[in-house]
Amino acid sequence: MAMVAVGVHNQFLFFSTKPSCRRSRITTKPSPCFSPYSANILLSSHKKIQFSLISCSSSQTPEAADIIQTPESCVNLGLELFSKGRVKDALTQFETALTLNPNPVEAQAALYNKACCHAYRGEGKKAADCLRTALREYNLKFGTILNDPDLASFRALPEFKELQEEARLGGEDIGNSFRRDLKLISEVQAPFRGVRRFFYVAFTAAAGISLLFTVPRLFRAIQGGDGAPDLLATAGNAAINIGGIVIFVALFFWDNKKEEEQLAQISRNETLSRLPLRLSTNRIVELVQLRDTVRPVILAGKKETVSLALQRAERFRTELLRRGVLLAPVIWGEGRETKIEKKGFGQQPKVAEALPSIGEDFEKRTQSVTAKSKLKAEIRFRAEVVSPAEWERWIRDQQKSEGVTVGEDVYIILRLDGRVRRSGKGVPDWEQIVKELPPMEAFLSKLER
């Protein structure tokens, strides 16, 4: 679980994995606030900072706990208990921290970890309430919820979908940082939307001003008499102005609707980027780590349909591998049969390092390229989905957005940059896909990255 610890001197919030009672100091990096699996990604860099943890042991006496009982110590003790699988006791500590007049950092830490406890216990509504409060009152980043692999069970629940929709729409309820990030990406993908809106407003205002002067002339034309303007010409001018206002207002609202659809798609892309896969070497990675490396093809449906699709794909295995295809089968209902395992509680799957920016030193880039090469070597023709319920929820949301009957057998082909290339119903035509997708070394594949 990405857990929150509070520093004694730093007063910062960090997310770490499985803190240890045997060490008094640890070093960690917070997860990036927002990193969509799309062509345009917002990146946040953070420096490593050391902070202290309250050490604990099973022999700690209640008197000792009472002496050091502060919001900070309760949060840290709750983390220790959570790392041992004592979720109920950890939940008590986080609730106690909230009653001890915590500062905003401590309150955010307590609420976030309290939500993680509720998520582990399958209490989706309580988890959503805690996260909603942290988002609204304590500036929790929604990207943290999306990035935490141990909130996967919560992200598969309807309560998360409601929370995500609230965050996408923004407003005072849960803050607007998530929507602001989405809009930044939207502006990069559609850079002329703001210009179009400006002209819509300007032309509407011009037509309105013209109509304001035309209406009195129209009344005079209707009344007739000496010096009255021509009725047909004046009525025509008024009709043109009214028609222009209607058209430009309709275009303005149509553009707004398209923007909301685009924001919803970007939000789904961010969720997609954090879906985990298990490679053939039993290594677990998120889809975002496979960006520019493979073209995932999601096969979703009944077991018989998925099995048939996999069987037919074997005939084109060599050509599909040349095109970077990685099959990810998702069988309907398989996620509901998954049980939570307490063994290794709180451990985050080992993931591959991301490529550093061009500005970093050559040695580090060389090491990262080596790590990327090793990851490529581990990728085979097929991968196993982790957290099937979360995958299934994303696929069903995608089906709704495309007007496909929810629960129908489908396949979804992703681009190298992680966005959806196209989708279809039933078993894919692999021969057609081979013709459609360029080889990885081709120039068109480089443009797709």
C-alpha cells in the first residue's frame, strides 16, 4: 500500500511502501501527481528526503503509547500496524490521530491511510468518504489515488467511479486540481479550442449588438409611415442576427460538450496507464512502463471467445511480435473470483525504472536504457492481467463511451503511446491487424511514439 508518513521537521507528505519497524530512518520518493499514459504527459519531479518514523515493537506498553500520543505518532504507529496486517488496530490509530487536533499535513496523512484500511476491508463507501474529505479540505492529489497499486480493489468499485467523476468535473466538493491537470492535457491535444471559443463569443456579441439596433427599426417598419425603413430588408437583417446568435451559441455549447468527452477519455487513459500486467517472467509492470515498447491488444469477453482469439493469434505470432503486439486477455467475471492475499501485505510490485530525461547525466541514461532493454527481453507474446476487476471496470467504461453494449465480447488495440487505436467486437481479424500495424522498426511506428 502506498502509505503516508508524517515527518517531524519537514511537515511534508510522502508515500512509501511497507515501512519497517527495525529502521529509524528511511528514504523515499512520492509518487508523481499525474502521469497519464498518453502522448502528452505531465511530469512532476521530486527530490529524495529523509524523515523519521516512530519505532515500535510488540512489547510497547500502553503507558508509553499514551506518553507520545500525538497525531504524528498515531499515524506512524498506524503505518507500522498496517504493515503487519493488523488493519483494525491501524484503523483505530488513524481515527485517533484525527481527534487530536492534527495540522493539515497530519490530517491528510490520517485520512488517506484510513481510506486505505477501509479499501482493504472492502468498505468502499467509507474509503470514498475519507478520500473525498482529503481532496476537498487537505489538498490531496487525485493522481495519488490513481497511482497507488494497493488501492486497486477500491478502484474496481462503483464508489471510485463516482469519486473520479466528481474530480473530473471539478468544483468545490473535492477540489479542482485533477480537472486542471486534465484541461492542460486537453489544451495540448486541442490547442485551437480557446481561439474558437473567443470567436464564438465575439461573433455572438456582434450579432447581439446589431440586433439591438435592428429591433427599433423593425418596429418602425411595421408601423409604416413616412421615412419608415423597408420592412422586408429590416426583417431580413433581424433574422440574420438572430440566426447568427443561435448558431454561435450552439457551436459554443457543442465545443464544451466535446471538451467534456475529451476530458473523460483522458481520465480513462490515466486509469488505463496504471493497470498492472504480469509478464512471462512473473514480473509485474504497469501499462505506462510499456509505453513506446509494445502495442497491447486487450481481448475481453467470455472464456470461450478469448481462448479462440488466442488460438487464432498463434498462427500470426511471428508477424505480430514484429509489430510489438502484446496480448492481454480479460475474461468476464474472473475479477470477482479473486481473493485478497495477506501474505506480503503492503509490498509494492517491483517495477522497471522509467527512462530519465535528456538533461540527466550520460551514465544514468545508459543504466536506464539497459533496464529498458531487460524489460523488452522479458516481454513475450502474452501477459497476464493483475487485478482483473479493475481491468473489467475500465473496459466496461470504454464500451459505454463508444456506444457498445456493456459486457459484449470486444478487443481493443492500443497505440505505442498508450492511447486507444481502435476496437471491435468478437474475435479480431489477425490477418487484417498484421496488414494494418507497421513493424516496430518502421518510420510510421516512430511517429506513433
